Amino acid sequence: MYISKILIENFKCFEGRFSLALNMGLNILVGDNEAGKSSILEAIHLALSGWLYGRYLKNELTQSLFNNQIINRYLNSLKSDDPLPPPQILIELFFEIEDDSLRALFEGNGNSLKQPACGIQFKISFNDKYQGEYSILLDNGDEIKSLPIEYYDFSWSSFARDDRITPKSIPFKSALIDSSSIRYQTGSDIYISRIIRDFLSDQHKVQISQAHRKLRDLFAKEDAIISVNKELQQKGISDKKIELSIDLSTKSAWETSLITYLDDIPFSFIGKGEQCMVKTKLALSHKKSQEANILLMEEPENHLSHSKLNRLIKHIKNSHEKKQIVISTHSSFVANKLGLKNLILLNYDEHTKKRYELKITELNEGTQKYFEKLPGYDTLRLLLCKKAILVEGDSDELIVQKAYMSQNSGKVPIEDEIDVISVRSLAFKRFLDIALKIKKPVVVVTDNDGDFKNKVTKKYENYKDISTIKICADSNNDLPTLEPQIVEANNSQLKILRKILNLDEDTFKDKNSIIKYMENNKTDCALKIFESDKNITYPQYILDAIRWEYEQK
């Protein structure tokens, strides 16, 4: 039994409809900031529980849950002759349930796709019972500047069109774990205190409450406290009795005044990594998490070293292998340890304002195997940048970086969220397969290897009409690699090039001798050019690549 698909409409960063297929077991969501990773976790948890940010939605119903573009479109329409109806948030979860009798309760075509399926529909929408008041609001002539959230409500229904269901009647239970969320109250971490409180039996809670109450009596009997309270009374501040004491104003006062210690150190003072580790493990072993069949984890790598993260991942895999798990991460370590085959790549295209998703398993078998063997770092670099420049090796990377700096007032590409990634030329097409699926702007800077027609034109002919992919290479077969390209571009200023490379003019008189030296010392020469404060002329195909990437803004 698992969630096979989620459909989200108008929730937070999702403008319009977005759907995502999920694996039965492990799902690793990877993408740049604003790709929607956290919102997907929150949407699943909200639809299953009705809770958001640790509170019941009734207390958190706010305009900020709606997508900003949708709100602006609605508000602008109210100024026209054709106003739009108040927008709604829709979250649909599609279930795979083996039990026939249980599946029948949730099976039908009562979903936005109007297709037979098993699942639930969760809505935050305008409540028609307020139609009269809403009409008066529209007719009074005042400009409406915000969503009339006071007329909204939320509800559940099954695909079998049963609108009586509640989170209690839904057979799926979720636990949302975000160890980086740290909220303090009177020096105590609410999150950790709440988890420990929930672990305690009713008997233990009563015993702690009584012990806490005894503290008041002991505190009041201290000579220093008696003296202070007597002096406060003599000050004449009030006709009523004034005294210092321990807070017992509520039956749960002990929950906020007691502090959790680890090795005699208050929890809030231990390292952030250890805090995250303890929080996550406590949350995972909590009764609600044990009962949940879906675990939602937000960036478990926060503040953790590789060794601690390795321990946590091992704990997750060993303790919850039978559950459906959805994890958001920026960490290649997490992706590698949990398995690249479980990766779901997310990307938001700012030009088209659309979101794209890709499972590694959707790529052809050869590409899948390539990325399963490759350390996940480069894969995630392609995912986590806005744009990428793919080059053939370390020397190419240094030259492209320096060329970019020369064209952009000394800024390195990463400052413009452009990542220069060194990829073996045989792997270019592997990366382009991913870039093509998620609409990531990528330019390839490559050698012609003395055969431009076959090594460039024919090799990349499938990408020539793709607007988000650009192949840059020089067509002169007499200049097959980067080094002769650089020497030729600087033919009129070889003296400057020799000086940068620390070459003796008598020994390296002509272009061929310089080319041979550079080919034998590729990385060293590229590093000298990169570190030099003198400018050289860069090959045109490199400048074309930089210009194309820069224009993708």
C-alpha cells in the first residue's frame, strides 16, 4: 500500500497543476531552491493529516498558502468586467491498495482527471455559504487587495465521491520530520520537549507534574526568596501580594520550564549536528512515526558530518525499509548512499514558468548505468545550478572560467549561478539527456578533434533544434584541441602568452613549439592563464558559449 502519484494545484510555489509519480519505497527529491521539494512534502502531509507547520490547518489558513501568481491574476481580474472566481488549492493523492474492500472505499472518478482511480482529494476553497457576503464585498466599490480568506474552508473527499472522510478514516498516515526546525521557548527547544513529552506515559506525566509542583514549595521556603518577597511587599507596588515563584499557572507548565540535557549540557547548547541527529532519531522512533506508513524527511543532512550522516542514513534504511519514504536533499552523499535509482530530479524553468520532473529510471539504460556508477556530485551539480557549461577536462574548465571573468568584470560563473562542469567528452550526451528532460540550459564546449563534421555536427545533430541546449566548437580541423586554439587566437600577441606561461622566447620561437609545450603541460598552462593578471584573447567558440549562457538570463 503506497501513494503512487500526487497532483498539486496552486499550492505555494506550484502555479496551476503539477503531478509527480512516486516510487513504492524510497523517493529522493533533488532540485535547486524553489524547485518545490519542501512544498511536495508539506502537501502530502497536509492532505493526509490536515496539519501544517505543526498546527492544525484551521489555525494556519492564510493567503500565503496560495501561489502568488494565481492570487495576483485573481485580484487583477476583479478590476475587469470578467472577474475570476476565488482560486482554490487542490491536492490529490493517488493510492495503490491491495485490499479489495478497502480500495473500494476510495475508488472512483471523483478526481480532477475524471478517470477511475483510488485516492483522496483535499481542497482549500471558497465556501459557497458566504456567497451573499462575498457579493456585497465585490459590489461595494472598494479595491480588494488580498484574498478573502475569511470565506474559505477546507475539506476532504474520496475518489468514490464520499465527502465524509477525515484524516482518521484515511488508511495512510504520514510523519513529517524536519530536524533543522529549531524553535526556542524559555530556553527549551519546543520540538525536542514535545517529542520527549509524547514518549512519556500518563503515569510519568503525573509524577513529573507533582515533582514540578513540589519545586514551588521548596523555592518559596528558601531564605533568600523569603527576604526578596518580603522586600517586594514593603515597596508598596500594589495592594495585592507580590512574590517570586515558579510558574504553575497551567497544568502543563512543566513542559515549557524543563530543559532536556545531554551529558549534563542543555540540549540547546550542544552542537547543531548532534541536535539534528537526536531530533531525527527521536522523531523516527516516536509512536506516530512507527504507526505511519509514509515518512517525509526534509534535508536530513543539515549540520551533519559525513560520518554522522552515514549513521543516520543507515538507521533510516534498516529501521524503515517497509515504509514509503520521501526525502528532500541537496546532498550527493545522501543520494549516493540511498541509491541514485531512487532519484527524482526537479527543475523550475524561469523562462516558461513551468516545472519539470525526471526519474533517473526514465532515462535510457546506458545513461542510467552511467550515473549509477558516477559519484553523485556531478549529477547534483547539474541539477542544483541555474545553467551549466560542460567542458572536457580540468584545463578547459580553467580557461572557460577565466574567459567568463574577462567578459563579466571579474565575476566567476558560479556568481551568476552558472556551473562549469568538467565532463569527459564521451559523457556529454549522458548529461544532455538529463538537461533535455528537465529543460536545463546547458552549453557544451568541445574540441573538434580534427573532424568537425563527425565529431561535432553529426554527434550532436539531435540537439541542434533544442532551445535549451547549445553546442560550441570551432570548425577549423587544423585546430583540433584547446591548446592550438588558444595559440592561434593569440597569434598577434605571442609575446604576452609566452610571458604568462614563463616560456623563453629563444626556445619557443614559433607557434608549433608553444602548442607542443601546452599540450604536454595542459593543466599547468591553464592554471597560469587563470591566475595571470594579463589578458589573452580567447577562442571565439568559447566566447560564443559564454555569451549564449549569459543571454539565458
